[in-house]
Amino acid sequence: MLLLSPSPISLLGALLLCLPLALIFTITTTPTTTTNGGATSSPCIITTTGGASPFQTTLTITTTTTNTSVKKNTSNPVLTAIKSTIKTRRPTNNNTTTAPPPSTAEIFVDDEDDNALFRLAARANPNPTRPRKIAFLFLTTTPLPFAPIWEIYFRKAPKTLYNVYVHADPSSRYDPPFSGVFENRVIPGSKPTRRHSPTLISAARRLLSHALTHDQSNSKFALLSPSCIPLHSFRFTYKTLTRSRKSFVEILKNESGAWERWAARGEEAMLPEVPFDEFRIGSQFFVLTRRHARVVVADRRLWAKFNAPCVEPYTCYPEEQYFATLLNRKDPRGCVPATLTHVDWAGRDDGHPRTYNATEVGPDLIVRLRRGRPRYGDEEEEEEEEDAINGTDASVRKRRHPFLFARKFSPDSVEPLLSMANGVIFRD
């Protein structure tokens, strides 16, 4: 077979025919996984809003019309951080993303500022100076509807005996703004919170940390919600709390649904740090001693477990488990295992307690709430043991600490509450 030598013209034609393919090949194989590698495309920074510490991710834009690079990199680094609960301020993987980043309310992380604050608070002096003060910690995502009631409450209190701290979700609007005793009381570093997540625990730890480091006279720390009201005068509350050397935190064992809550992160996710027989449930609305407040902010071991995401989110109420479990592990004898915030769960199965509306509010309701008796977790265990042994009636030695606060009240009940504030609520 006779082979002909290619002419220069035929070689040039072949080269021109192949040139578009070479260009396409070069464009579609451009790296898209890094902003500091060899890619020639331009990064576009997308920043989420709603928090003091914005999360950033990088979107790599190429000039090709194909979607080959997008198919190869479909993971969202921020969503990956959520699912993995990476404890870092920013995602470390800057893969391509085509979806808008989620709200920072969905990020379950303690950032560098939080961790520095917790470390500082953990070193606070555990012994309060005199005069001993009560730190009132308001955790809210809304304006405080009962601020007028609290204004009257604090108006009759010596300013040397209390401090007020507010954790206000920065993604919410506060109209009207905080004023009076609540003005300038929002702690710096407040972050978004939501139910079924560890964010409520983080918020409580921030409040405790600021109160510990702000004033060494703070000796008791009362966590309150925007739907809470006082049931007694400040004078009565102060005497009740300062006479006790213990914390008041509800600690309940063998509650209905306890297994589902313990296993909400996975059947073995809480092990080995939190075996099921050491898992406890209780109200998040506590009153802690200064020593126990330090225990909470210093904890890392149990917090790592309760900060994990839940596989079953609607059985996950970390704020109703963490404080009870931690303090029962650390110092059960230093706790009265009951809350001093009255709440009515009778007949409720939707995760929300009864809400009192304006038509229900009157002197009789206040009297009835005051006469209620807290539920003591250790007492129930003792009764079961004694009844099983010899049938002893343990009711003869039951305790009766007074309820100091109550929830939940609807915002429209503020007027009837104000009308009887001096004559009923604050009358000892």
C-alpha cells in the first residue's frame, strides 16, 4: 500500500478541526473544589445573615454551559457542618454549592467566642461576695409581654440585691424594644435558638457565663421564659432562695418516653458517657447556686453528647435533659430535685404546657398556683423503695417549697395581672 506524506495544508486543516474539542475539554475539566488551588474560575462569597458570626461558603463560577462540575460536587458544606455538628466557626470544606445557605438558627455549634466565654466563666470564684444577689436570666425570642409586671416586681427591690440578664435571639424583632429594668441588659453574643435543638442549652450557658463573670455577688441564678410571671414579691423570693444552700432543678427518673428521648440521637449515641440508667428528665427552668452554675459552664464531656443532632427530632428536648442529667451526676445531694416554676402539663401531649389566657386570670388562679406543691424526683424513688420494703407512708415527711414563678401566660393576660399586682401577687 502506498503511503502519501501529508502536506502542510492538510496538517493545518486537521489542527483547526481539533481546536474546538481541545477548548471544550479544557473548560469542562477546570477544578472546582478549592479557592486556593489551580482553578482559574472566580470565587463568589455567599454569607448568611441573622447572626454575629456569619458562615461563609464559596461558589465557583465557570464559563461552560455544562453542569459536569456541579454533579461532581453536590454537597453543601454548611449543611454538612449541621449534620456533623462540626465545632468550628466556619466550614473547612469549600465545595461548590448551588443552594442558598441555611439560617444560622440551624447551626448547632459553639463558636470560638462561646468557648472562650465558657472557659472564663468556669474559672470564676465559686464563693459569692456580700450582699448576695439573685441573677434573673430571661431567655427569649420575643419582646417580653410581662415586662410591666416585672417592672413593679423590681421597683420594690433594693438594686443591690439583684441583676437582670437577657438572651435575645438576634434573628427576631423586638417591638417595642427592651426598656426600664431590661434596657441594656441583653448579653453580647446572643444567638438564634429553636426547639428540638441544643441551642436553648447554649443560650442558658451564655446567660450563666455572663452572670458569673459580671458580678461575684450573684449567688443564685434563676432561668425564666418570656411567658413567666412572679407569684410572690421580690422580698419573699429573695428570702426563700438565699436561705437555701441548694439548687432547685427538677430531676426525674423513669419518665414516660424516657427511652425514646435517650435514644433520639441513635441507640448507642449517648454511650459511654450517659448510660440510660443515669439519664434524667426535668424542667429547664432552674434556680442554681453559684457553684452549680460553674459546673454547667465548665462541662465538656456530657455537653458533647447532648450537643449531637437528633435522628428523631420530635422526641428530642435536650434542654429538658441536659441540666437534670449533669447535676444529678455531679452533685445530687446539692440539689432539691424540683423546679420552683409552676407549670400545668395535665392532659397535654403536644409538647406544650397549658397556657392561661386573660379570661382565666384572677386572684383565685394566683392562690391556686401558690398552693401547688412541687414534684420531687428523689421523693418518688424513696416512696417506691419504702413501699416495696415495709409499706411505709412517706407522705408524712413530704417537703413543700413554694412556687416562686409560673408559666405559661398568654400576652393578653397582662392587663388582668396588672390590675391585681399590688393587691394579690405582691402582697405577702
